[in-house]
Amino acid sequence: MAILEEPVKEVRTLNNYIGGEWIESAGPLMDVVNPATMKTIARVPVSTAEEFNAAVEAATAAFSDWRSMPPVARARCLFRLKHLLEDHFEELSRIQSLEHGKTIDESRGETRRGIENVEVACGIATLMQGLYSEDVAAGMDEYLIRQPLGVFGVIAPFNFPFMIPLWSIPYAIATGNCVVLKPSSEVPLTSARLVELIEEAGVPSGVLNLVNGGRSVVNAMLDHPRIVGVTFVGSTPTAKLVYERCGATGKRVIAQGGAKNFMVVMPDCNVERTIPALMTSFFGNAGQRCLAGANLLLVGNDDRFYRNFVDQVVEKASQIVVGYGLDESVQMGPVRDPQKKQRILQYIDSGIREGATLRLDGREGFHLTDGYPRDCFLGASVFENVTPVMRIGREEIFGPVMSVMRAPTLDDAISIVHASPFANGHAIFTSSGESAREFRYRVVSGNVGINVGIVAPMAFFPFSGMKDSFFGVLHTQGQEVIRFFTESKVVIERWF
């Protein structure tokens, strides 16, 4: 077994970060396990509601001074943070691979995307600018000011422990708000290191707080009267619940849910470019992302094209190297834990029972580098003859499973896409501008790809979503998240 450089050398018990201090939790501890080696790498507390309330009190106390600080001064903290993140780029990336399992290249990509959000938030002095009009009536002027609201909660998922908190935190604090972050208990090390660097960047005590925990912390966040808004990324059932609970208590909310993304392939696509893009889309991050390809939908009645294309897909997927993500030669790491693996296996069994053809079986038939325990590892699986009514064709699997479907025409393909309750990141692969425009114009999807398999917006564009993939009005990233974290105050002014 190869000796790989791991960024965490000994088992560490994590603390909460409240009011500028790292405080031991009174709650019980859970093991954090490296899914590649099944070794315990940390212990994380299941914090109490009282500990969350203490974090809200600290944030509330810090809010007045922080919101009074000029935006350019707040931005200087983010500039320092950006440089610190660059200095610790490799360390942060390796922590993500260690606790999540994704490959080191995927972690480096996540780190880069997270830093890009900090870079955009550094422009807060202009992003927060309002509007001004003279002489809206005789002797009267009118203007709009964007002001912070108070304390926000951020609930982060397990699949992107670095990037997704940074969809919210830099913008929230840049606009003058304070934050309480609840990281996923499955991957808490990345958030702990991020908060340490934010502290080092000079963000004042209480502006950012971290409370580890589970359902009790989430419930405390959703119920607390001083939490003015919440951002959430996770499954659709939980996103719906967060959305409803925030509505009941008058909180602002961005609740991003699950997905079942269709990759629509036209017969005029560039096959040599399309297949590698599909491999990354379906099997990158072991399929554990809301922008992953789930259903491969081939358009047309040309059986020869269909067979040749699918055969190449299966051949390419069968060659994916599976192993410990810190190994530079590995192309796909493990799924996050044994329970998630079992859930994926149940979907594969379901597909077989419902009559789909398992062309590539990723349950056992894959080469695992260096003999690591197989508890969390899977290879790529490819099903043919899948219909939209099958479970594997309609439900989010969140694993490295591709379901292949067919549609006679692009119009039929769009109808199949629209039958899904999800609408997060659908894509088309084609050499036809007409087909691309038709798809872009008609398809209901928050993010649309044209010859792009992972439809991930840059930090200065919103991360969109529609239907059961998103609950709310405004989205994370870009100008929309600035509006989410601020209130528009309109002043109508006349002087005598």
C-alpha cells in the first residue's frame, strides 16, 4: 500500500467557535472516518441547542460594530483571507480528500471555486451600491440603500465541505451581516480549518461562529427569532422542510435541493469531446453532486450511432481507476460512507428488478488500487433500457450510476426532461446551433449546459435551480446573493 501524505496526522477532537473562542462542546462525540481507509481521523461534537443559542448571542453582539464598518474595510479582511486560502491551497484540498474521499484533483477544483467566491465578495464596495434619482418630483430626490439585516445561519452539506459554505459566508460578512455556520458532521475538518483562516484574516470576534452538530442545531437555527435568514444545500425533502420552517417564522431562505440531471446527446455531437465530458459529469466526485449527470438521453432512431456511442461510454467508464483520492493516479474515490454505498447498491438492485440492462456492473467488478478496504468503494455502473418511470430513472441516486434512455426527437427528449420533478442542471451535446438554442430556450432548468457536462456557474453568476431542485427566490453567488443578504431601503427626500 502506497504511503500518501495526509494533512491530519492524529485524531483530533473538534470544538465549536463562538464569539472568537474555540469552546469545547457539552454534547456527545461522533467519529469522523476516512472513507478510503475506514480509519477514524477526528471526533466531532453533537452540540446542544443552548450552544447554538450562545453563538447567536455572540453574533448579535458583534453585528452593530461590524455593520458600521465601511465596506472597504470589511473587504480588506476578505482580501487577507483570499491570500491565506491561496497559501494553504494544497492543505485545504488534501483535507477535503481525506474526510470526503474525492480525488485530489476534484478537491483542488473545489478549493479554486471556493476562493473565487471570496474574490467576488472582495468587490463588495461596488456590489452593494444603490440607486439615485434626482427630481422624481418637484424639488424631490429618491435613492435606494442596501443595508445588512443581522445574523444568518448557513447549513452546509457533506459533498462540498469547502466550496458550498463559501457560496454564502463571504457575501454575508462582506455586506455587514454575522453568521453561524453548521457544517456537516461527516466532513467537519474542512470547515474548522476554514474558520481558523478566517480568524487569522482579522474578521472580528462574533462575526463568524461555528457550531457542530445535527438535527438539534438545525432546529434551533430554524426556530431562533434572531436568525433572520438561512442558506441550505442538501436533499429535496430537507430543503422543503427548511423552506417551510423559514416561511413559518418569517426568515429569508435559500434552500437548494436534489437533482436528476439529463445529459441530452444529439447524433451530430462531437463524440471525441462528448464522452470524456460525460465521464466527468456522471462519475466525478463519485456521482455525489447536485450537478452530476444522472440520465444519458440519446436522441434519434439511428441504431448504429446509438450502439457505437453507448459501447464507447461503457468502455471508457470501465477504465476509471478507483482508489484513495490522495493518490494522484486515481480517477474516482469512494462514496462518503458505507450507508451511502448500501443505498446506491439498493438502486442498482432495483434497476435490475425493473428490467433495465446492467451493461457495466460497478458493485464488484472494478480494480481498487493498493488493496484498501472496500467498505465505501464502488466502480462506475451503466444501465441501458431505462425508462423514466423506473426508480433509477426518476429518483436521485447520488452515486456513480448512469441510466441510458432514448428519444426519437429533441422535442420528445425535452418532454422526458420536463416530466422529472427536478430541474437543476440539464445539458445538451450537439454541433447544431439550432438544436442548442431550442434546448436552451425551452428546457426548464436552473442551469443549462451546451456541450458542458458540469453546469457549474462562475462565482459572479447565481447558482440557479428550478422546480424541486430549489426553494426560494434569490440564489447563492453573484448579485442575487448580495440582494439576499441585504434589505433595500428607499429614501424620498425633500428640503425646504
